[in-house]
Amino acid sequence: MSQTDDILFALTKLHRLPDCGLEADDIAALLEEMRKFTEGRIEPNCIEADRIGARFADGVVTCPPAYKDAYCAWVEGGWQGLAAGEEHGGQGLPLALWTAMSELLATADMAFSLGPLLTTGTIEVLEKYGTPAQCEKWLPELNSGRWNGTMCLTEPQAGSDLSTVRTRAEPLGDGRYALHGQKIYITYGANDIAANTLHFVLARLPDAPPGSRGISLFATPTLLPDGTPNALRCGGIEHKLGIHASPTCTMLFEGAVAELIHEPHRGLQAMFALMNNARLQVGVQGVAIGARAGKLAEAYAADRVQGGKPIALHPDVARMLAEIRATTLAGRFLAYEAVIAADHARAGDAEAEAKLALLTPIVKAWCTDRGVEAASLGIQVHGGMGFVEGSGAAQVLRDARITPIYEGTNGIQALDLVTRKLPRDQGALLRRMLAEAKAADPRLAPAVEALERATSWILSAAPEEVAASATAYLEACGWVLGGALLARAARLDGRYAPIAAFYAARLLPRAEAHAAEVTGAAEVLALIPA
């Protein structure tokens, strides 16, 4: 089955989309248009764009030349506003359908996909927290894709710990503010493909209390309404392991005129809407990486003859291809469960909102770790040809490696799961999901029981012990929940039965191993110097 077949199955058979006026045939037709666009207009540029990379000279950032036409086609196709509200030019479709486009776009070229991904997050922040005037002014530009949006959080001294943010906002007396400070790692912070860029910036007001409670959120465009440059600029771009074509900028705010978003000193509340959206979509990037790695590896293995037959027929190569396929599919089904929960949460479903909160850190961390593993396996299938750049397999691994790091490292996701999400209901929702998993396939029972024991331990352990075991616990959750969804898929469609059986026999035991690690916190803590 193809990537779009699997996505269609997830959207129409495995999970329940909210009513959006589209039947399964309509969704299938939309997915086909997405496939044609991403494979026809974006993917052909991927390797060349990586080779050329984004460049910085004389204060100006340029993207690979092919990106200009590709981005124009993106805007003309109306793809950016797929899930945005219709009031300001969006199409009002479920987030899950945007996620399908996001997956296909990242599969075609991950570096290109990052701009639209963050723009979607800025749209959501404005829809939730912008004033009517701000929405009227900025949403049509963002929804069309003419403008891109950024998320400006990180500073040299403030990475994951945003309480140390130093960028300041000085009131100008007319409801506007002047921003002063430096932000780093700003994706598409400066570029030559969008007409303008709207930056969402965390900063402190003069009367801000210390720590994270004193952070406010501001929006500031690169170009002011009269077309003149705002007082901000790119100070340089990073030279990175991967995603070479995506400009990762240092942004300098030197009195940039900005507007406050939401209430003073409550910027993190608004910014987390953007961050949580991004975390889900980065999880989907992990799925897309697996899809691209698998696509390249399967094509190579089918054509490469060794020992008188294609290497795809050699058992160990077949094993590696199956692992890429199984983990990518499990991650895809898990990610779409989360984004469809987000769609139902938008409609006021409290249980869906709780499921979204629980699944977000798992999707972000588990799917991106599997993406890195799939990319590595893809190189292994290619052999020596995978280690050189011509095959494209090496690029997949280079691009993949950032995904467990940005939008909150996977260790932070694990801490979020065990210290915030799981204790909200003392594990009640997860236990219901585990009961459903056990019912889906008896082969899951040992892993489910091991995870249930680990859950009880996590909920009763001391804080430092919980922190030491957080990553192992999240891994166990991902392997079990992914396996349960594959089992459900196999029951609904027999074509998924062989890959579900492979997963249960060869991969699911990893869940038990990780669950067993959870109670080994003391051994981890013993390694930390007093």
C-alpha cells in the first residue's frame, strides 16, 4: 500500500475525523492532489537544494533558487490555509488534513516544509489570542502563504529554560512596543521566498516579574505596513548537519515595532499553542523521514542484485525494510490519532483534549526517534552507496537528526509526560488505552502488563527517580500504543496483518525491555556526581 493509501486508511477507517462535509472519496481525491503537488513540484528540488543550501551575504539570506518557484506554487495552490478559519481566507478543514499535507511535504523535502509548518502555528496563535484587528490585518496574509511566520523563543543563554529570556519590550505610548534583543535558531527568520515575515517574539515588559511568569508575546513584521523595513535584521545563519536549504537565523531586534499578543506577562500561555502544534507536526516529520527512507531503500533494494538476486530478497535486508515500514506505519497511526483528537478538542470534546495532551509528547519523541532509526537503516540497506551523497539516503539521516532536538528535546517530552500529563488523572486515561490495546491483540498482553506495572511505579516514585526513568517510560508507551494501532489496522484490513505480525514478534519486545528499565532509576542516579 502507498503512503497516501495508509494516510487515507488512518483518516477514514482507523480513526474518526470530525464531520467536515467530505466523504472518503473526497478525502482520497484531496490526498491525490497533495501527492501530485509534493512529488511534482517539491521533491525534484530536494537533493539540489540541500547541495546549494541557504546562504547569507551582505546581510541578506537567499534560499536555493528552485525554492522561489516552488513557494510560488505553494501559495497559488492555496495549501497553507487548509485548516485555518474561513473568516480570514482559510478553508476550515480539519487539522488532520493539513497534517496529511505536512507529512507529504516533509517526505518530499523536509527543509522546504519547515516554513509552512511554523506558519501554521502562528495562524493558530492569532486565531486563539489575536485581537480582531490583528486577525484582520495578518491572518489573510499568513493563510494565503504570502507571508511566513516564525517562533522566536531561544536566546544564547535561554534554550529550554525560557525563564532567562532577556529580550525586552519598551512601550511606545501608542499601544505599540519596541523590541530589543537577540534570538537564535529562528527557522526561515529571513528568506527571499515569502513577501514578508511575521515574527512571534517572547520578551519582557519593563514591569515584568522575574522568571517565566514575566514573559509576554509580541508580533512584529519584517516589513512595516508602508513597505519600509522594521528595525530588525538577520545577523547570520547557522551551518548545520542537515536541513541545509532551510535558513536557521540569528535575529537581531533593534527597536522593532511590535504589538502585544494576548495579555501582558502571559506570553508562554499563548506561545504554547504554537509550540504544541509544532511538536505534533515535528512528530509527523519523524513519520515523513521514515517514509522517505523507506521509499529510497525499497527502490534501491529492488534493483541492486547481489548473489544472483535483488538484495530485497535477502532475509536480513527484508528485515530492515520491514522495520522501517512497521515503525513508520505505527508512528503514522499514532500521530493521526493525536491530530484527530486535536480536531475533536477544537469542537469542545474534553476527553479528546485530554488524549491530545497525553499523546503529544509521545508522538513528538517516539516518532522522531523512530525516524532517525529508519534513516540509519535506510543507509544500511544501501550499503556503501548510502554513505555517499549521491543516493539521497545520507541526506535523510542528516535532516532527521534535528527532529529529536528542536521544539523541546525528547528528554523534555518524556519529563512532560511523566510529571505533567500522566499525573493529571493518575494515569486513568492511559490505563483505558492500555486495556483497549490488550483487547486488540493478545500478543500485546505481556507488553501491556509490563507498562501497567511501570505506570504504577512512575506515579508513586520520588521526583528524581521519575526523571531518571522518564525516557524509558515514554519509549515503552510508544511501542505499546503503536503496536495496538497496527493490531487494530490488521483487524480492519488484512493487508496490514503481515506487518503487524512482524511488529509484534520482532519489535514489541522492546516495550517490555523499556518498561523493565523504568524501575532502574537508582542505577542512573548513582552515576550523577554528588
